[in-house]
Amino acid sequence: MNTEQVALVDDAITSRHSVRAFLDQAVDASMIKDILRVASRAPSGTNTQPWKVYVVTGNKRQEMIDRVVAAQLEIYESPEMANQYHETFAYYPETWISPYIDRRRENGWGLYGLLNIQKGEKEKMATQQLRNYQLFDAPVALYFTVNKAMGIGSKMDISMMIQNVMVAAKARGLDTCPQAAWNHFHPIVLDVLGAPDDEELVCTVALGYADPEHIVNTFITPRVDVDEFSVFLD
């Protein structure tokens, strides 16, 4: 076992966290290709490699932001408009149970507390929510899709590929934020991407260089101890 290699891999994994403020600094396209090439070594059932990735920058990125932000603002003004937008698969459960709801609340209020957003401050919450659709100012957006004909296993496959992308990015000095928030607006997203009708949006990942001065990037979520989620049988 090469302890140096182990340390490098472990550091790339454990130092990765969701960044919510990025610098206005471009990412070289060749580096993105390298990341995707490495990430594509993710396993997939019978090697189907069901993932497709749209790398969006520049004017197309701004068009995407403008259209989705406009839709979200419209929902704020007229909540019934939300009925026009539905994710193609349920990311979260219909009914929450402990301990998962407790961790969700801890995460939400931990972030809001850091940003000095108090319970009931709906305008501040809405502004922070809108940051999702502004990609937290990241210069690159990665939209991950799969073909609708594929089964649920394809979402497991692409999820492993997405994790590879985030770890490979971290190893190269880049940061990421995976976002399910965009899934509700998949009709707009797929239209801007020019994606065919047989694709569905699985996840969006903001990619760029983290702003080291922004307080939001000091927010690191906790993890439960190994003994709490694992069972060893002999």
C-alpha cells in the first residue's frame, strides 16, 4: 500500500464540500475534459455508461440563469405557477422520518444561521434560494442527463460518475456544488441545452474556483460516525 497515494485520494474526498460562492475565474476547457475523462471510469451496470454531460459556460450559461431565475421569480409572485414545474423523479421522500428530517433541518438552519437568516425572514430565504439558480456565480455548469428509457440503476450509475467528477475536480484545485434544485425546471433546462425529448435531468453541478473570503464557504456539514451507519458481520 502506497501511503502517499492513499493520503492524496483520501484528502480529495474528505476536503470536498458543497461550495456556495465562486470566484469570477474561468476554468480551462481542457481541464474539464480531463475531469470528465477520469470520471467516466465510474462503474455502470453491464458497462452501459448511461451518462451524458452538458458543459455550459459563457452566453449559454447566462441564458440558462436568466430563464430559470425569471421562472423562480414568477413563482414567488404567483405560487400557483409552481404547478407548471415538476421534477421527473422524486429526489426527496413524500413523508420525512427521523433521523433524516433532523439532519435536513440541522443542515438548513446551520447554513441560514451562518448567513444571519432568521426563521420567518422569507425574503432573505428567497434570495438565498435564488442563488442556486445563479450557480453561486460559478463560471461552469454541468448538467447531467440520462435517457428516459433506462431504469433506476442508470441513476445509480450516473451518481457514481458525478461523485468522480467532484473528487477529480477537487484534486485539481477546483470546487463544486451538486444541485437537485434545478430538476424542477427541467423543461427550461433541456430546452436551453437543446437536449432531445428522451432525456431527463438528473443533477446540476456548479464548477469553479471557490471564493476563499466568503463566509458561506466555511459551512461544512457533519457526518455521523461509522459505527452509526455500518454493520459488521463475521
